[in-house]
Amino acid sequence: MILKQQLQYRGKAQARRVVKDVAALVKVLIGEGLIQEPPKEEKKAKAYEPHAKSKKETINLEKIHYHIKNDTPSGKRIKEEFGKTFPDKKVFDETVVTGGNRKTHHDFGIKWLSEEGKKVVEFKGSEKKKPIDATKPPWENAVQFYNGTGNKFTVGHSYAKKFYATVLDEIIAHLDIKTPKPSYEEWEKDAFLQGKPKTPFVCELREKGYGGKYLSDIRRKFNKAFVLEPSELEILKSEVLKKANEVLEEKDYWLQINGNIDEPAGFEIRWSGKIGMREIVEIKQIGKSGCDINFEFTCEGENKFFGKLRWGYGQCITNIRLDLK
């Protein structure tokens, strides 16, 4: 009855007073327990896109091929900068679509019509136009310069064996997994697989736990307790240096572009030649959040790079891997 009388008011000022009066009335009624407070709408978190950077990099690679092939002002500038950086080398004639996967460790090729074969290029960039620091490695703002299967490193095997021995039974009980627990040798086939699981046990684990909070929490709990001994860090330091140099040796050139490739004046650019990793003088295990296992490597000259040991295809499911960036 009160609301009906209030809504008979006319005019904007009166309407605003009605709104205030009704809000006050509702507050009183809630306080006296006569009505329930309406549920508050939860703010939705911005969706996490783990592959956002790599998708943008793919788009920029397509643009590089387009501008070089069509000899646009942006394409001319990319080639001119190559000539300035390597004055003793003839500027390449065209780009070649190649690489861009875990096995090849490069993003595209460049070719000279007067020569056979090609050289390969690693591309790293940013959509924001900003100066490129020549004192820092070209992968500074990149996704990574290496992502490899965890079983290529001692730390990967240690992580997997401890996880199998201390955590898997708890997961089986919580998710009520019916498939019998496999041997370690069988389980690790999927643990290190870069893709969806293939064994019956891990397939059921993925079906019941993928994307859920439980496996994410278990991962954090386990990771916080996974701390390497000094001797283990030394082994990792040696293995990472060897692998980093193997990967870097496969890249003939590096191309960095910060900004809008479609606008010749809208981006910063830098070419670099082959780069080797300097001796690693210090390694630290860093971070305590438990999201991933993180390492900081300091090389001669104070340059640093980072390692990340993590699950790459579903928490606690498949693809234990080590990324270097």
C-alpha cells in the first residue's frame, strides 16, 4: 500500500525521493527480518588466457610475412634495419614460413634468391611501442625461448616421482577414481605427455578433475613443499646451461619489434645475430605462491633468465614441463 501511494508521485524530483524512500523502507524491513536481502551479483573475474601471448605472436608473424612479401613500407623498414645491423651481409629477399613449434625452436626463415638454403629467425615482440634495450637479451619480454618436456631434466623426474608417491593416492580417494592406480612407469607416460592423456587412469582423472579447484589447490600444496637441495640446484644449473645453449645455437637471427607492425613509424625494431648463453654463476629457487616451481638464473655480466617447472595441460594431469625465458 505504501509503495502504491509512493509511485503515484509525479516529476523527476519526486521520483528521486520515491527511490530513496523505497530503498530506506527496504533496508528497515530487511533489518527487522520481514524480508530477505536480495543476493548480490558476484563480479566475474577476467578470464585467464594462458595462450594469449602466443596467439598475438602468431598474428604478428603473419603480418611480417605479409609486409615482406608485398614490399610495404613496414616490410621495407624491416629489411633496411637488417642491412644496418649487418652491413657486411646482403639483405635477405624473402621470408619463409617455417618453425613455430616445440621441435624447431624458431619462428620463421629468411632466404636469399642467390643462395641455397635459408637462415632461421626467432621473433619476439610487444604490441606496445617502447624502446628496445640492447643490453638485455632479445627474449626479455617474450613468452619464453624454450619450453621442453620435464623428463629431459633431473628436476622433472624428481618432481614426478615425489608427486606420484605422496599425492596421487589422496587424489584417487577424493575424486573417487575407479581405474586402478597404474605403476609409476605407466603413469609417467601421461605425466610428461604434451597433450591430452592416453592411459585409462589419467583419462578418468582428467574427466573428473580438469579445471576444478581441487586439483589446483593440491598443486599449490605440493609445490610449496617441493624445495630443491643445493646439490640438486647445481645439477639443474648444469643441465639448463647445456640445454639453453643447444636451443640458442639453432637460432641464426633474432628479430624484436615493439609496436604496431602495420605502421612503419609505429614500431621499434632490433635485429640480433646468434647468441650464446653466458656461464651461469648463481641459481635460486624463488616464489612461494605454489602456482609453479620458479628458478632464477644469473649469468656472468649480471644478465638473468628464469625457469618455470609446471603442469602444461591441466593441473596434476599431464605435461610436466620446464620453460626458460
